[in-house]
Amino acid sequence: MVSRIATVGSCLAMVALAGGCPQTTVTPTDNGVDARIGISATRGPAPLTVNVTAVDSSSRFGDIVTYAWDFAGQSTSDEVTAVHTFAEAGRHTITLRVRDSAGNEGVSTVDVRAAGGTALALIQTDVDSGPAPLLVRFDGSASTAAGDEILDYFWDFGDGGTSRLPAPLHVFEFSGEFVVRLRVVSGGGVEASTQTTIEVGSDRASLQFAGSQLATLPITGEESYPACTFESWFKADAVGGMLARIGGDAMTIDIDPAENRIRVTTGQQTIDTPAAELAGIWHHLAVSYDAAVGIAVYLDGTEIAGGDGNGELALSGVWIGPSYTGKAAEVRVWSIARGAADISASYRSRLTGSEEGLLGNWMLAEGGGQVLGNKASIINSGSLGSSTAEEASDPAWSADGPPLP
């Protein structure tokens, strides 16, 4: 049965109703009888009193001779106009049946929402991370509304998928970090919303540094490079610190969450740039260097600062986390100065290891052991601490990792 809202044709007959010219609903029929409900209000706080009329109901075959109102099973009336109070919060359906002098019947309904107290939306999941494709069982049925019940659930899974079920299943086909949102509506029309994050990927691991640990990533090749690019995912703790030292002291990179700053130093030059929300969130950092053109700093694929070149850089190795608290993963070193388009296009993807100019790609995703594999070079594996032996300077493994496939 389909209803629509229309304007009442004759408000003069309705002056006795509270609220002035009301709304009306009519359900189209194929027998020439239109049952029209005029109503003073369709929503409001409980207890909600509504005035209704069937005065605009009509038939092509004769006069309307009987009226039958049903107020959600709570009361009835056979008058043209009626009054009813919905004492309890919720969504209540009013039904009108009219019959003409030839015996033809028309039916119409309208929903009335009497609002109760505050609603609360809650999301429960069986898992919140895992490799793609990832099946997640969501449950919003613990959501509540004071003095009422939740009737409508609107899910947005963050990957284009939606659902109206209280407890849907959803498969995340691709890797990434997805913000899942739930909006619930009570019978009385009170709304509430909440959200949760689902991390989908594979090889989800990283190294956890506590301020005095490091990872050693060797590079063999030329003694110095006129151009290079350093990339890494990081998730700093509140203190942060020196994320990377490249080629001895050719380049250092510091993360300062307390001051919301990132500092990149090459020789006598330091680029000190603002960057918000550096603690507790996975970010991708890239520093592209060209001795002739200059230096550019990128955060999450967007350039945030730049400076002048400062001669060729020695790239004998990379030391991750020498005085840093937080996590690090997916370190890449290139012998070329990568541009904005290349960085933006690839930073959320895994590499094959054979890309032109790639000197090293240490995923830091082994999840255990002392050796850090290098996808770009078999001979240039890295290690926890300063060697493959267990040392006090070894960082810890973490199951937390950046949003990569």
C-alpha cells in the first residue's frame, strides 16, 4: 500500500482541528474511492494528541457513507473527525477505511511518530582488522532509545556498501582503512549516530620503537647521490623523535607531535613545517631531494614544505628510530627525486621491488625474527638493532600496521 502527502483541498471544514490547515494522505485505488486523512501533526513528543478528519475523502460513484478509524489498535472511531492521544513513544499507524453508497471501499494510512527520550547508537563487530577480503559481522541491535525502540538502521560501510539490517554481514574486498557509520532512528523519530574503523589489508605489522631502539637498513652502491627519495609510514606516540637518520647525518627526519611539527635536516639546512595530528595515526612521509632543484616534503601524498638543495647526499644506509617513540613500516629509498604525482599514486600500494631507481624497500612486516627483508635487493637485508644478533637496541614487533594491501 503506497501513501503520499498532499495539500488539503478544503481547510474551511477543518477549522476545528488544532494546528490549522493539516497534512493529508491518500492511497490511490482503482475503484474510484479516495480515503483522505487530514491530520494536525505526524510527529512530536509523547504523549502526542492528533486531530484527524476524513472530510476530503471522495468517490466517483456516490457519497461517502461510513468511516472507520483505527488508531494503531489502541482505539477506533466511526466519525468523520476524531481525536486520539498516543501516550507511548513509538511509530503508530492510523488507518482510515471509507465506504461509498455503492459499497465501494477506500483505505489510507499515515504514520505518527511520538518521540521518547534520547537514543544511543552502538556498533559491535566480531573483528576490526584482517587481510582482504575481510568478512565482518556487524551488530547494531544493542542500540537503544529511552521509552521506545530502534526501528530503523542505516549502515554506511565506507567502501560504497550500505545496509538497513540491524545486524548485517559485510565483505571488504580491498585493503584500506574504512570508517563504518551507523545511524539509528527510534519509532518516535529520535536519531543517534556512531562510527567505528575497520582496517583491511595483509602483512599488517610494524616495528615499535621506545626511544632507544633502532633498525639498520644498509644500502650498497654509489658513495653519494645527487638525487634521492626517502619514504616511510609512521605512527608516532606522543613524544615522537628522530624517525630516520639517512647516510650517517646526510639527512635526519624528526617527528614532533607535541609541537605539531616535522623537521627535515640536510647539512646546514633544516625545514621545519607544521603538521597536525601526528600522534596515534598512521601517516606516510616522503622526502624528495635533488641537489640542483631542491627538497620537497610530502605527508600522506600531499606536499607540505620545500627548500633548497644542499649538495650530493651519502646513502650508505638508513637507521630507523634511533631516538623515536612510535611505530614505523614500509621504508623505501630511491636514487631519484620522485615527483608529487608518483608519490601520490603509489604511497598506499605495495611495490614489486623492481621499480626503476628503487634502492631499498623494507616492509618491516615480518612480525618476528631479526632479519628485515629488502624487496629491491637480496643482499641488502636489514636487521633489528645494529646486527642480526639479539641486542638491547632491538625494537619490538607490533601487529599494528599501516593501511596497505
